[in-house]
Amino acid sequence: MKRKLRIGFIDYVLEPDKPGASGLSDIVWDMASALFDIGHEVHVIASYHTRKYPDNRITVHNFQTPPIGYRNIIGHIWILKKAAKVIGNLSLDILHTPEYVSSAVLPMLGIDIPIILTVPGNIFERIENGNPFDPLTTQVLITSAKSRRESVKKLL
């Protein structure tokens, strides 16, 4: 390996008491552990309700969940504002986000590092197959997805 990277992950966990046990959190922790295994410095930034983490080798930056929860757009943005403060102090080389909104909003909050976006689904497919989101969240997800698409076009 040429150089050890400082890699950050934002985690949105379905069950805040069980990081790495469901949903996007599985993906975050699997990738974080694999990257640590090959020698990188890995940080997970999240709002967990526990100090029991799937891999104790990973540095976790935990903060309180918004009082209104986070499975809504206001709570989601609240978490991103907290995460941006943490990220700003870490000197990361790269940041991974597992969903559209983070990848679109964090640059607006001053995060100026490469952001990798992976999504285990697609908002447009979800809309076609019985959208589980409220109308406001749906519009934010669509706007975020389109925003990231335009950013990627500029890179290519």
C-alpha cells in the first residue's frame, strides 16, 4: 500500500442500539472493517444509542440523536450539521455516505473533500414500487439524487 488514507463513513442506523446490524449500517461497518484490515485509518460518524460497536478497531464519533428522531428530513439535516462539525476536525482524505442527502448537503455545509456515494437502492425505483417516504422527504431525495448526478457528470 502506498499511503494510509484517513477514511470517514457516515452511518444511518435503523436501530441505534445495534450499529452494524441492519440496513445501511451493515454496509458501512463491513466496508470500514475491510478498509481497516488493509491498513487505512477509519472513522465512523453516527448517532448511536450504545457504545458497543461491531469492530472496536474503528474510531467512532458518536453524537446524540435529534429529539425529533432522524427518519425525517429535519432530523436528517440535524445529523448532517453535527457530522459536518466532526468531519471538519478530522482531516479526512475521503468520506463515504450511504445515501443521497448526505452527499448533496455536506458540501453546502463546507465539507470540501471527495465524497463517495453508494446507495443500496434508488429513489426512482422506490417511487415506482410504493414509495415509503413522506412527500417532503421524497422531494429532497429526488433533488439530492439529481444534484449528485450533475456533480458526477462534471467529474466525467
